[in-house]
Amino acid sequence: MAAAPSVRFADSTPPTADLVLIGGGVIGCATAFFAARAGLRVVVLERHAALGTLTTPVSTGAFRLQFDNPEEVAMVREGVELFDAFGERTGLDGWDLGLRHGGYLFCSLTDATVERAQRLVERQRTWGLTDVELLSGDEARARWPWLAPEVRGARYRADDGWLDVKQLTAGYATAASNAERIPDRSGEGAATFVTRAGVNAIDVEEEHVVRVHSSRGVVATPAVVVAAGPFTAQVAALAGVHVELRPTRRQKLVVPDLPVVPADAPMTIHEETAAHWRPAMRGCLALYTEAGTVPSEPHDPVPIDQDWAYGLLDPRSEHALARVAPFWRDVWAGGAASVHWFLQAGQYEVTPDRRPYLGHIGPGGLFLNGGYSGHGIMAGAGGSRRVVDLLTGVADPAENPFRPDRPMDDREHDIL
């Protein structure tokens, strides 16, 4: 019986590579998958001792097509199509992403946000996204009786959902390491992963990248993709490139066991504040993407604030989960201190227009794959495929709406 495929790790860097990827989170591993499929010899350098251990595991693992611009709708749609056929598309038969199309439900408690939701859905329909439902409060409560009577309207898409981010990251890395299994691959490409490999220099000669220095060795290469999450700007600076990025802390409340949480609930969002939760394990994950958070320098690890959790749990808070789902009041009344919960924290790598940086920047051979502004899990597949197509000359850079030097558009942003 053939051995199960595994990730190809090395203790030191090979001397040469067609492409060096800096960052072994979900974006770096997705890029490695598409690069190996394209026939490139790839080396992935990850500073931590394991892949997917900085911002990737603190995400909610969620995906949605309910976006505020058509380009990201198309990019996320591409990713969801890959998730739905992951085993077949990667050659990893039976690989379980824990995929669940549980839906996204945005709940409005004011007339103003009802109108804003209507405007967004009208735009989405012009982009071909026709399966987002606009519901009255009564229609929403008929489906989800646990919703508050104050909910005046909702927008809902049943095919949005979530998955296991660690399994997704490991799946990308495993497929990239065993590229011969990938259907329709090109050439003899494959990826090698080197952990504990902090990058300390990127050499540029005659206006082109030529090698990368790490704590595990030096790699000569004609191409580098920076996929370092909130540290993307710092890594790009090693090649003399300035990247405008605003790392912004986002915390996640993990409640592993809470039977009152409806196991079949969708991702449920308070439209006014962006407080949201979804079922997970035997409880839920809950977040509040507070708009006023001040960007900071990138952190590793990202500090947590225990008081932040009470903004979600205490019904008196303006962004309390109980405002949309009153069963949270019972959780508080029963003694929130008796509920087992903990916090995780990461940083959104926010760009000025909240869309990712994909493509060439600075000296020849240097590319960015970052700045997803909190949408890396859902948009990273389509974004990584685009970066590899740009790097290999398959795509026309002039037609890339996410190029790092683009003009920043002014649009009405969605709340997440």
C-alpha cells in the first residue's frame, strides 16, 4: 500500500528555486499549490516552527460571496468552487476540509441599515450574484425563531459558509509537496517547506531579485512572493520596497461547549456593529470587528484583552450578541463566568481600499500576495492563482484590478 501523501519539509534551504515564498500561512501555502501546479520549483520559508500558526488559525474560517465589489465576488467564488471539489482538484482524494455551507445572515435593527442592505443587494444583483435574499424581520424569524423581535430585516445567502482553516492550509501544503498528483499540472514543479526559517535579507542586483537569505540558508531565485500577512510591509522593505499596510488587531471569542447555541444557525451578523457569531464545535466562535480600532505595528504574538469579551457577552453593550439573538441574555444571566471560553487574536492586514495587493511591485521578480483585510481564507485561493498567473506570464498585469500600485477606489464598504 502506498504511503499517504505528506508535506515535504527540509531542515535547510536548497541552493536554488524557481520561486521563493515568504510566509507559510494559508496564503503562502495556497500560492505554493498553484505555483507547483504551474510547474515551478518552490521553496516556502516560514519563520515559525509549523505552518499556519500566526493569523491563519485565529480566523473564523468563513467564506461568503456577499461582497461590496464585483472583483472580490468573482475571486471568492473561484475559491469556493475549489473548496467544494478540493480532493479532486488537488489530487488528495477524501481530504476533509470540514466544509459547511451554513449561510450568512446579516440582521438589521434600524431602517437605515435595512436601506443600506437593500442598496448593496441591488448592486450585487447587477454583478450576477442573484441568490442573496432580502427578508423582512418576520420572514427571518419564521426561519430562525431565536432572532430578536427588534430585527427589522435581513440579507441571507444559503451557500456562504465556513471550513477548517488548518485542514485547508495542510491540504494546500500537501498537494504542493506532491504536485505529481495534481490533475492538469504543468512540468515537474513541487514545493519544499522550511520552517524556523526567518528571512533577514533579499538581494537585488541590476534591479531584479536574485536571492533570499534566511536563518536556514540562502536560496538563489529569480522570483519572490511575499505572503507574510501583517508582516508583509516589513518583508518587502528588505528589497527596498514601501508597502502601505495597516495591521489591525481582531479578537475572537471561542466558546467550545454551549448547548444553547443552535447548531444549525448561519453566520449571524449584527448589521449595525458587525458583531457576529457562528456555530463551532459544541458552541460557537464570536467576533466584533470594531471600526474604530487603531492600526499598529505587526505583533507576534498578538496581545489579547479579556475585557473585550464582555462587550459581546454583556447584554448592556451596544454590540452585545444578545441584541440579535436574545438567548445570549440567558447565557449572561446564568453567569458568564461559569461558561468556558477563551480569546485568540490576530491582525487584519488592511489596505487603504480594503482589497488585496496581488502582483508585481518594486524590482523585477518581487510580487505581493497579501493585504486581504480580513478576507484571506475566502479570497486567498483566487488571489494566489492570480499571483502565480501574473508571475508566469499567463495573466496580463494591465488587467489586474488588485495590482499594488492601483488607484484606491472610494466605495460604500460592507461591514465585514
